[in-house]
Amino acid sequence: MGRWMHTIRMGCKSLTLHPMRSALTILGIFIGVASVIWLLAIGEGISREAQRQIEQLGADTIIVRSVKPPVEVTVDRRGPTPYGLKRAEYERIVETVPTIKSAIPIREIRRQFRYRSRLVDGRLVGCTPEYADVNKLVVARGRFLEETDILKKQDVCVLAARVAERLFPLEDPIGKRIYISEHTDFYQVVGVLEPRNPTAAIGGSLSAQDYSGDVYIPISTMRQRIGDIVVTRGSGTFEGEILELNQITLRVHEVKDVLATAELVQDMLRSHDKLNDVAVVVPLELLEQARTMRLMFMVFMGLIAAISLVVGGIGIMNIMLATVTERTREIGIRRALGARRSDIVRQFLVETVALSVLGGLGGILAGYACPYAVELLRWLLETYAPKTIESLPVVVRNVKPTVLVWSIPLAFGISVLIGVAFGLYPAVRAARMDPIEALRRQ
């Protein structure tokens, strides 16, 4: 034990004789360990955000979406192009499939909303009362749509928080009337929602959802007031399409019935195979895919960080080889005074492990700072470069890095292992020196 303590003291003293060189070697390991923890933390944060958004759809949910066909499929048609889900198909699915607990028809149109001289661009959504529960919408004031509104085709609407703020910056919107710019019909505001974070695009057929610009009206009112034909006017041209439903959200009684129900729904919509204008998305499957992608993402990020550690290890080997050359005479004197080869190997290994441990401990401290650093970076971007952060994907904007507990001992263990592995060759080379030849070196 005393010999080991003596070796450790000598090794630390040797490192302090060249502080700059030791610091640069420690920096290489520091960066490698911090990179392992940071990359895994950011990868875990992105993965959890994606999984959270998928779970919000519900594991017992099936999303049936209308998908606009490619231009080459509809270019020869005259007049508005009909595509997507039909109300008759919705009714047939509800009446035929026994495992369905509830079904929500949804119709969405881009429109401009007006109150007095204020205008706001957004999305007009025709839906049913269950829409709020499925999409986790919380009412801040007033109420959401009710069954009575659907049955009586009431001219009422519910505003998203941003729409209410822009149309009524100084007034209470409840009871006020808003207009759609292209129509003279008005809708009375009966509710205002709390702010709702947008969701990222999930899968190839489920697009991103930004709820901040929505105005919700009864789907029966939308059919009566607006109809199924949507015309988009441009400079001297116009484009039309016929669409009855943008989406049907189905919820089943039990999670185990999700996949079988989805297959049955797909069979009932075989008539859309030619245009490929309908997509059935099962969040349960997407959740499994997200978990698999999480594992792959973490392995990939870990490999990138491991490369940084290997580079740091190569730096250690390079420094120690140079140290062996510089300390040739010292090694010869120690051997001449009775030091064994094992003593020389032990000293050089102690030095390399000390460098690795110091770098590893510093990297761990830096790794724990990852969430705070990301929050600081997000704040700086929001303050000084808002357009830059708005251009980022939703998942990236909302990511909260999560430091994985097991990544700490993993990164530290790898740093020590690299110190031993890359310090072993210089140590053995030093121990094998001929004492007489070493003493001759100046």
C-alpha cells in the first residue's frame, strides 16, 4: 500500500511539472466525457418529446386522415377535385365496427377571421364536443362546443388563445361576434381556450398541428354555412377542391383491439387505394417506432461521443510517449537505483489514469449543466433571434435535455479505461528501456 501511495505522489508531482501539457490532455478527456453525457441527454430529451406527443394522441386512438393526391393524378380533371373521406364512410364505420367507442369527424379550412378592423389568419375547425378531450384542449373562459350546438347547427365558436388575444386585445370576447372575411355570416364567441403547445409531424400521413390559430365551430354548422367546396384564389387564377372530412379520430374500447380495428377500417376504405387519398395512422405503432428510433438515436449519438473520447485517448498516448522520451535519463537513474519494471509501469499508468480521472470528473460536472445550457441558449435565441427559433422543428424548440443516470458512470468508466488502454504502451515502453542506455542520454 505504501508503494502505491509513493507512486501516486510521484505521478502527481510529475504532472505538475508540465501544467500546460497536462491541462491540454485533461481537456481532451473532458470534452469527450461531456460530449457523451450531452449528446445522450439531448437525444433522450428529443425522444421523450416525440413520445409524449404520440402518447397525447392516445394508445387507444386511430387517426384516419384525408391526403391530397399528387398533382399528376388530378391534372386531367375539370373543375374542383373531389378527394378524401366522405361523411357516408364515417357513418358506415361508426355503424359497422363494434370495437369503436367514439368517433370524431373533423373538417379544417384556412380562413381569415375579422372583428371590427382587426384581422387574423388561422384555421377554421368544424368538430364535435369530444374534440377538446382528445386533443387536450382546456377552456379558460366560457365553454366548449356542446351537443345542442351540433344538433341545432348553432352559429357559435370557440377561440384559441392567440386568436382571442389578437382579435380582442382589450375586450372580453365572450358574447362578441366574429366574421369570416369571405362570408357575411357571424359566429358568436362562447369560449376561449388556454394556450396549447403545437405538436410535431408524426409519420408520413399525420402532419404537425398548431392549435394557436384555431377557431372551432360545430361541424354541422360548417357544412350548412360553408359546404364542401373550397376555392383558393390567386393572381388571376383559382384552384378548387371538394372535401367532406379532413379527419376521423376513432377511439376503441380496449388497446388490444387497436390494430385489428385499424385493419378493418383500412379494408372499408379500399376504394381510396387508386388515388391514395386516405391514410390510417395508429399511434400505438408510432409509439413502438419512436422507442426503436430512440434506441438507435442514442447508440448513434453515443458512438459520435465515443469518437471524441478516443481522440482524447490518442492525445494521452501522444503526450505520454513524448514524456517517456523526455524522461529517459530519469527512468535510467531509477532503474539503476533498484526500481523494477513494474514500478516504472505503475508510475506511468498512475499518471495517465490521473489525467483521465480529472478530465472525467470535469466532464461529468459539465454534463450536469446540459439542461441549463440549453435553456440559456433557447432564451438567447428567443430574445435576439426569434425568427431563427421559429424556423426550428417543434420538437427541437420544446426539447428538454434529460441527463441519463447510467450515462454518468458509463462516460467516467470509458474515460478511465481509455486512460489505461492508451497509457499502457508508453508505460511498457518506458519499463523496457535498458538502464545503461538510458543513463547515456543527455
